[in-house]
Amino acid sequence: MKTLYALSGPSGAGKTFRRLNDPKLKDLPSFDVADIYAENSDIDPQRAFTMLLEKIVPVLEKGDSFVVEAYFKEGSFQRKWIEHYSEYHGYNLVYIEFDTPLEVCMERVKKDYEDRKDLCKDNHERARLEKYTTARLFLLQNLLRERDYRARLELAHQRHR
């Protein structure tokens, strides 16, 4: 059966590593929303995912199994649309969720930047890498703030019981 594998997690969670090293996934066509961000560093998440959908629709219509890497957070625009498209085109949708601690994700993103910055051909390419890395870290910081806020709310709720 044709299957859409949705690797879900924030930047640095290990999605690409898993795809490249999983015998079931490594030879399948793949699409990564990070590639959209790398090419369009000033883009908002909804537009980036819309551009990703535009790339995957031909594969959906062809009926090939494939992999999509993004953060398919519960209730998100991304999750709703990938579920809609997979159902509409008759795909078996398999989520592979990554629960890598956000602090680890941040360290991986920083290391990725350090590993790649000296490989840039020119200042323009390096500036794009810096902007892309800054955006990835900003999103992770927002997730950390959201997580910490929810933890404080839960603690306050427990105290009032």
C-alpha cells in the first residue's frame, strides 16, 4: 500500500538522520520543510508548508510512497493538511514522532551551523546559513517558552487543588 511517512519533530530532533539510516525510508523520495526555509529565510510557517505541499502533490498523484519531514504538532495547520491530502489521495499515513528534548535540539542546530559555516562558498551563502540557523533557534526558543509556561500553569493548578 502507498504510504506517506510523516517524520514529526522540531529542528534538530533527528528526523533527517532517521530517514537516511532507516532501511525502510532511506530510498524513498523525501521532502523536508527545512529546505523551504533554507531557500526562503523570511517565510512564515504556513507559507513554507504550503510551498512544501506544492512540491509533494505530484508524488501524491503518482501514488508513490514517500517521506515528509516537518513538525506535525497536534492540531497544527501542517498536521491537518497532511492528513487531508493523504486521505484524499488514499495514502496510509504513518507518523514517526520525535520527542527529543528541546535543549538537545538546540545544541544539534548550533553544531550543524558550526559544521557548515566554513563550507560556505561566499559571504552571501554564509549570511543565508546564519539567518536560517537564527530562525531555527528562534522557533526552538518559542517551543521552550511554551513548554515552560505550560509547566508553570500545571504547577499552579496543582497547588490550588
